[in-house]
Amino acid sequence: MTLVIALVWGQGVLVSADSRASSGLVFHEERKIKPIYFVSSGSEFDLGIAGGAGDAALVKQGFKIIESEFRSWFESIGSREGRNPLVSELEDIVSGIESKLMIRYRELKGLGIEPDVRLLLASVSQDAKPLLYVFDDRGIAEPVHENPGYALLGKGVITG
């Protein structure tokens, strides 16, 4: 059972997840959240947190896509200016993530595989705005930072 919880808290976003995954009678530790950060000139830039529930392989692929979009932004602007993305830049990053996820999920559906995954992205913009997005199994992002201000992913949502 997986449960990932994220909520806007003041000027930040809190993300938490269980680390236990099960398959029948087998239990193991599984990474369900991933910090997105880069180090440049000895400084660490904490840009966001990705979270995911569902098919573990698709969650890991989603983490790579999210990290890749942040890396592209960071290499083009962030490392030079030493800052987090502005709200408009984060919206562009989210659009890039959406595009890549939709392409990947469309490919899988073409092979007869239904993606069973939900991802989230939490970040705080350079202008101190907490942002929280949930990506559904089509790759489409829904901003949830203002309404409802939280996100719950995984089967733990159903079972309590």
C-alpha cells in the first residue's frame, strides 16, 4: 500500500510518504519521493520534491522526466543566477513535464499497457509562492496549491 501526502504549509510545501511497498506477501522499501536539487559552484539549490504512487517503474520514469525538466531550466538560467524558478518558469517546467509524460503514456497505451501512476511536484518559487501539482495517468497536471491546498496519492487514500 502506498500513501503520499503533500500540503501547502505557510510559505512552503510539506511532502511525506510511507516507504513500505508490498506485493502479495513480500514487503520491501521503495522510494516514493525524490528531492530535486542541483549543486553549482559549491552551493546547493533545492528546487522541488517529486512524489509518486502506482507502478514503480513508471514512478521512477516520472522522477527522471521531472528531474530532466528542472535540469534543463537550471543549466539555462538557474546555475548562472543562483535562484529558484519564478512562478512563470515553474509553469513552463510543468508544461514540459506534461508533454513528456503524455508522449510516454501514449506509447504505452499503443502497446496495450494502461499506465497506473500518479505523480506530484511540489516547489517554492523564487517569489516565495508554494506550488503543488498532481499529474494523472494521462500525464496532465492539475494545480492544487490553492484549491484544495493538498494532494493525496496512492491506495492508502482509499483504505485510510
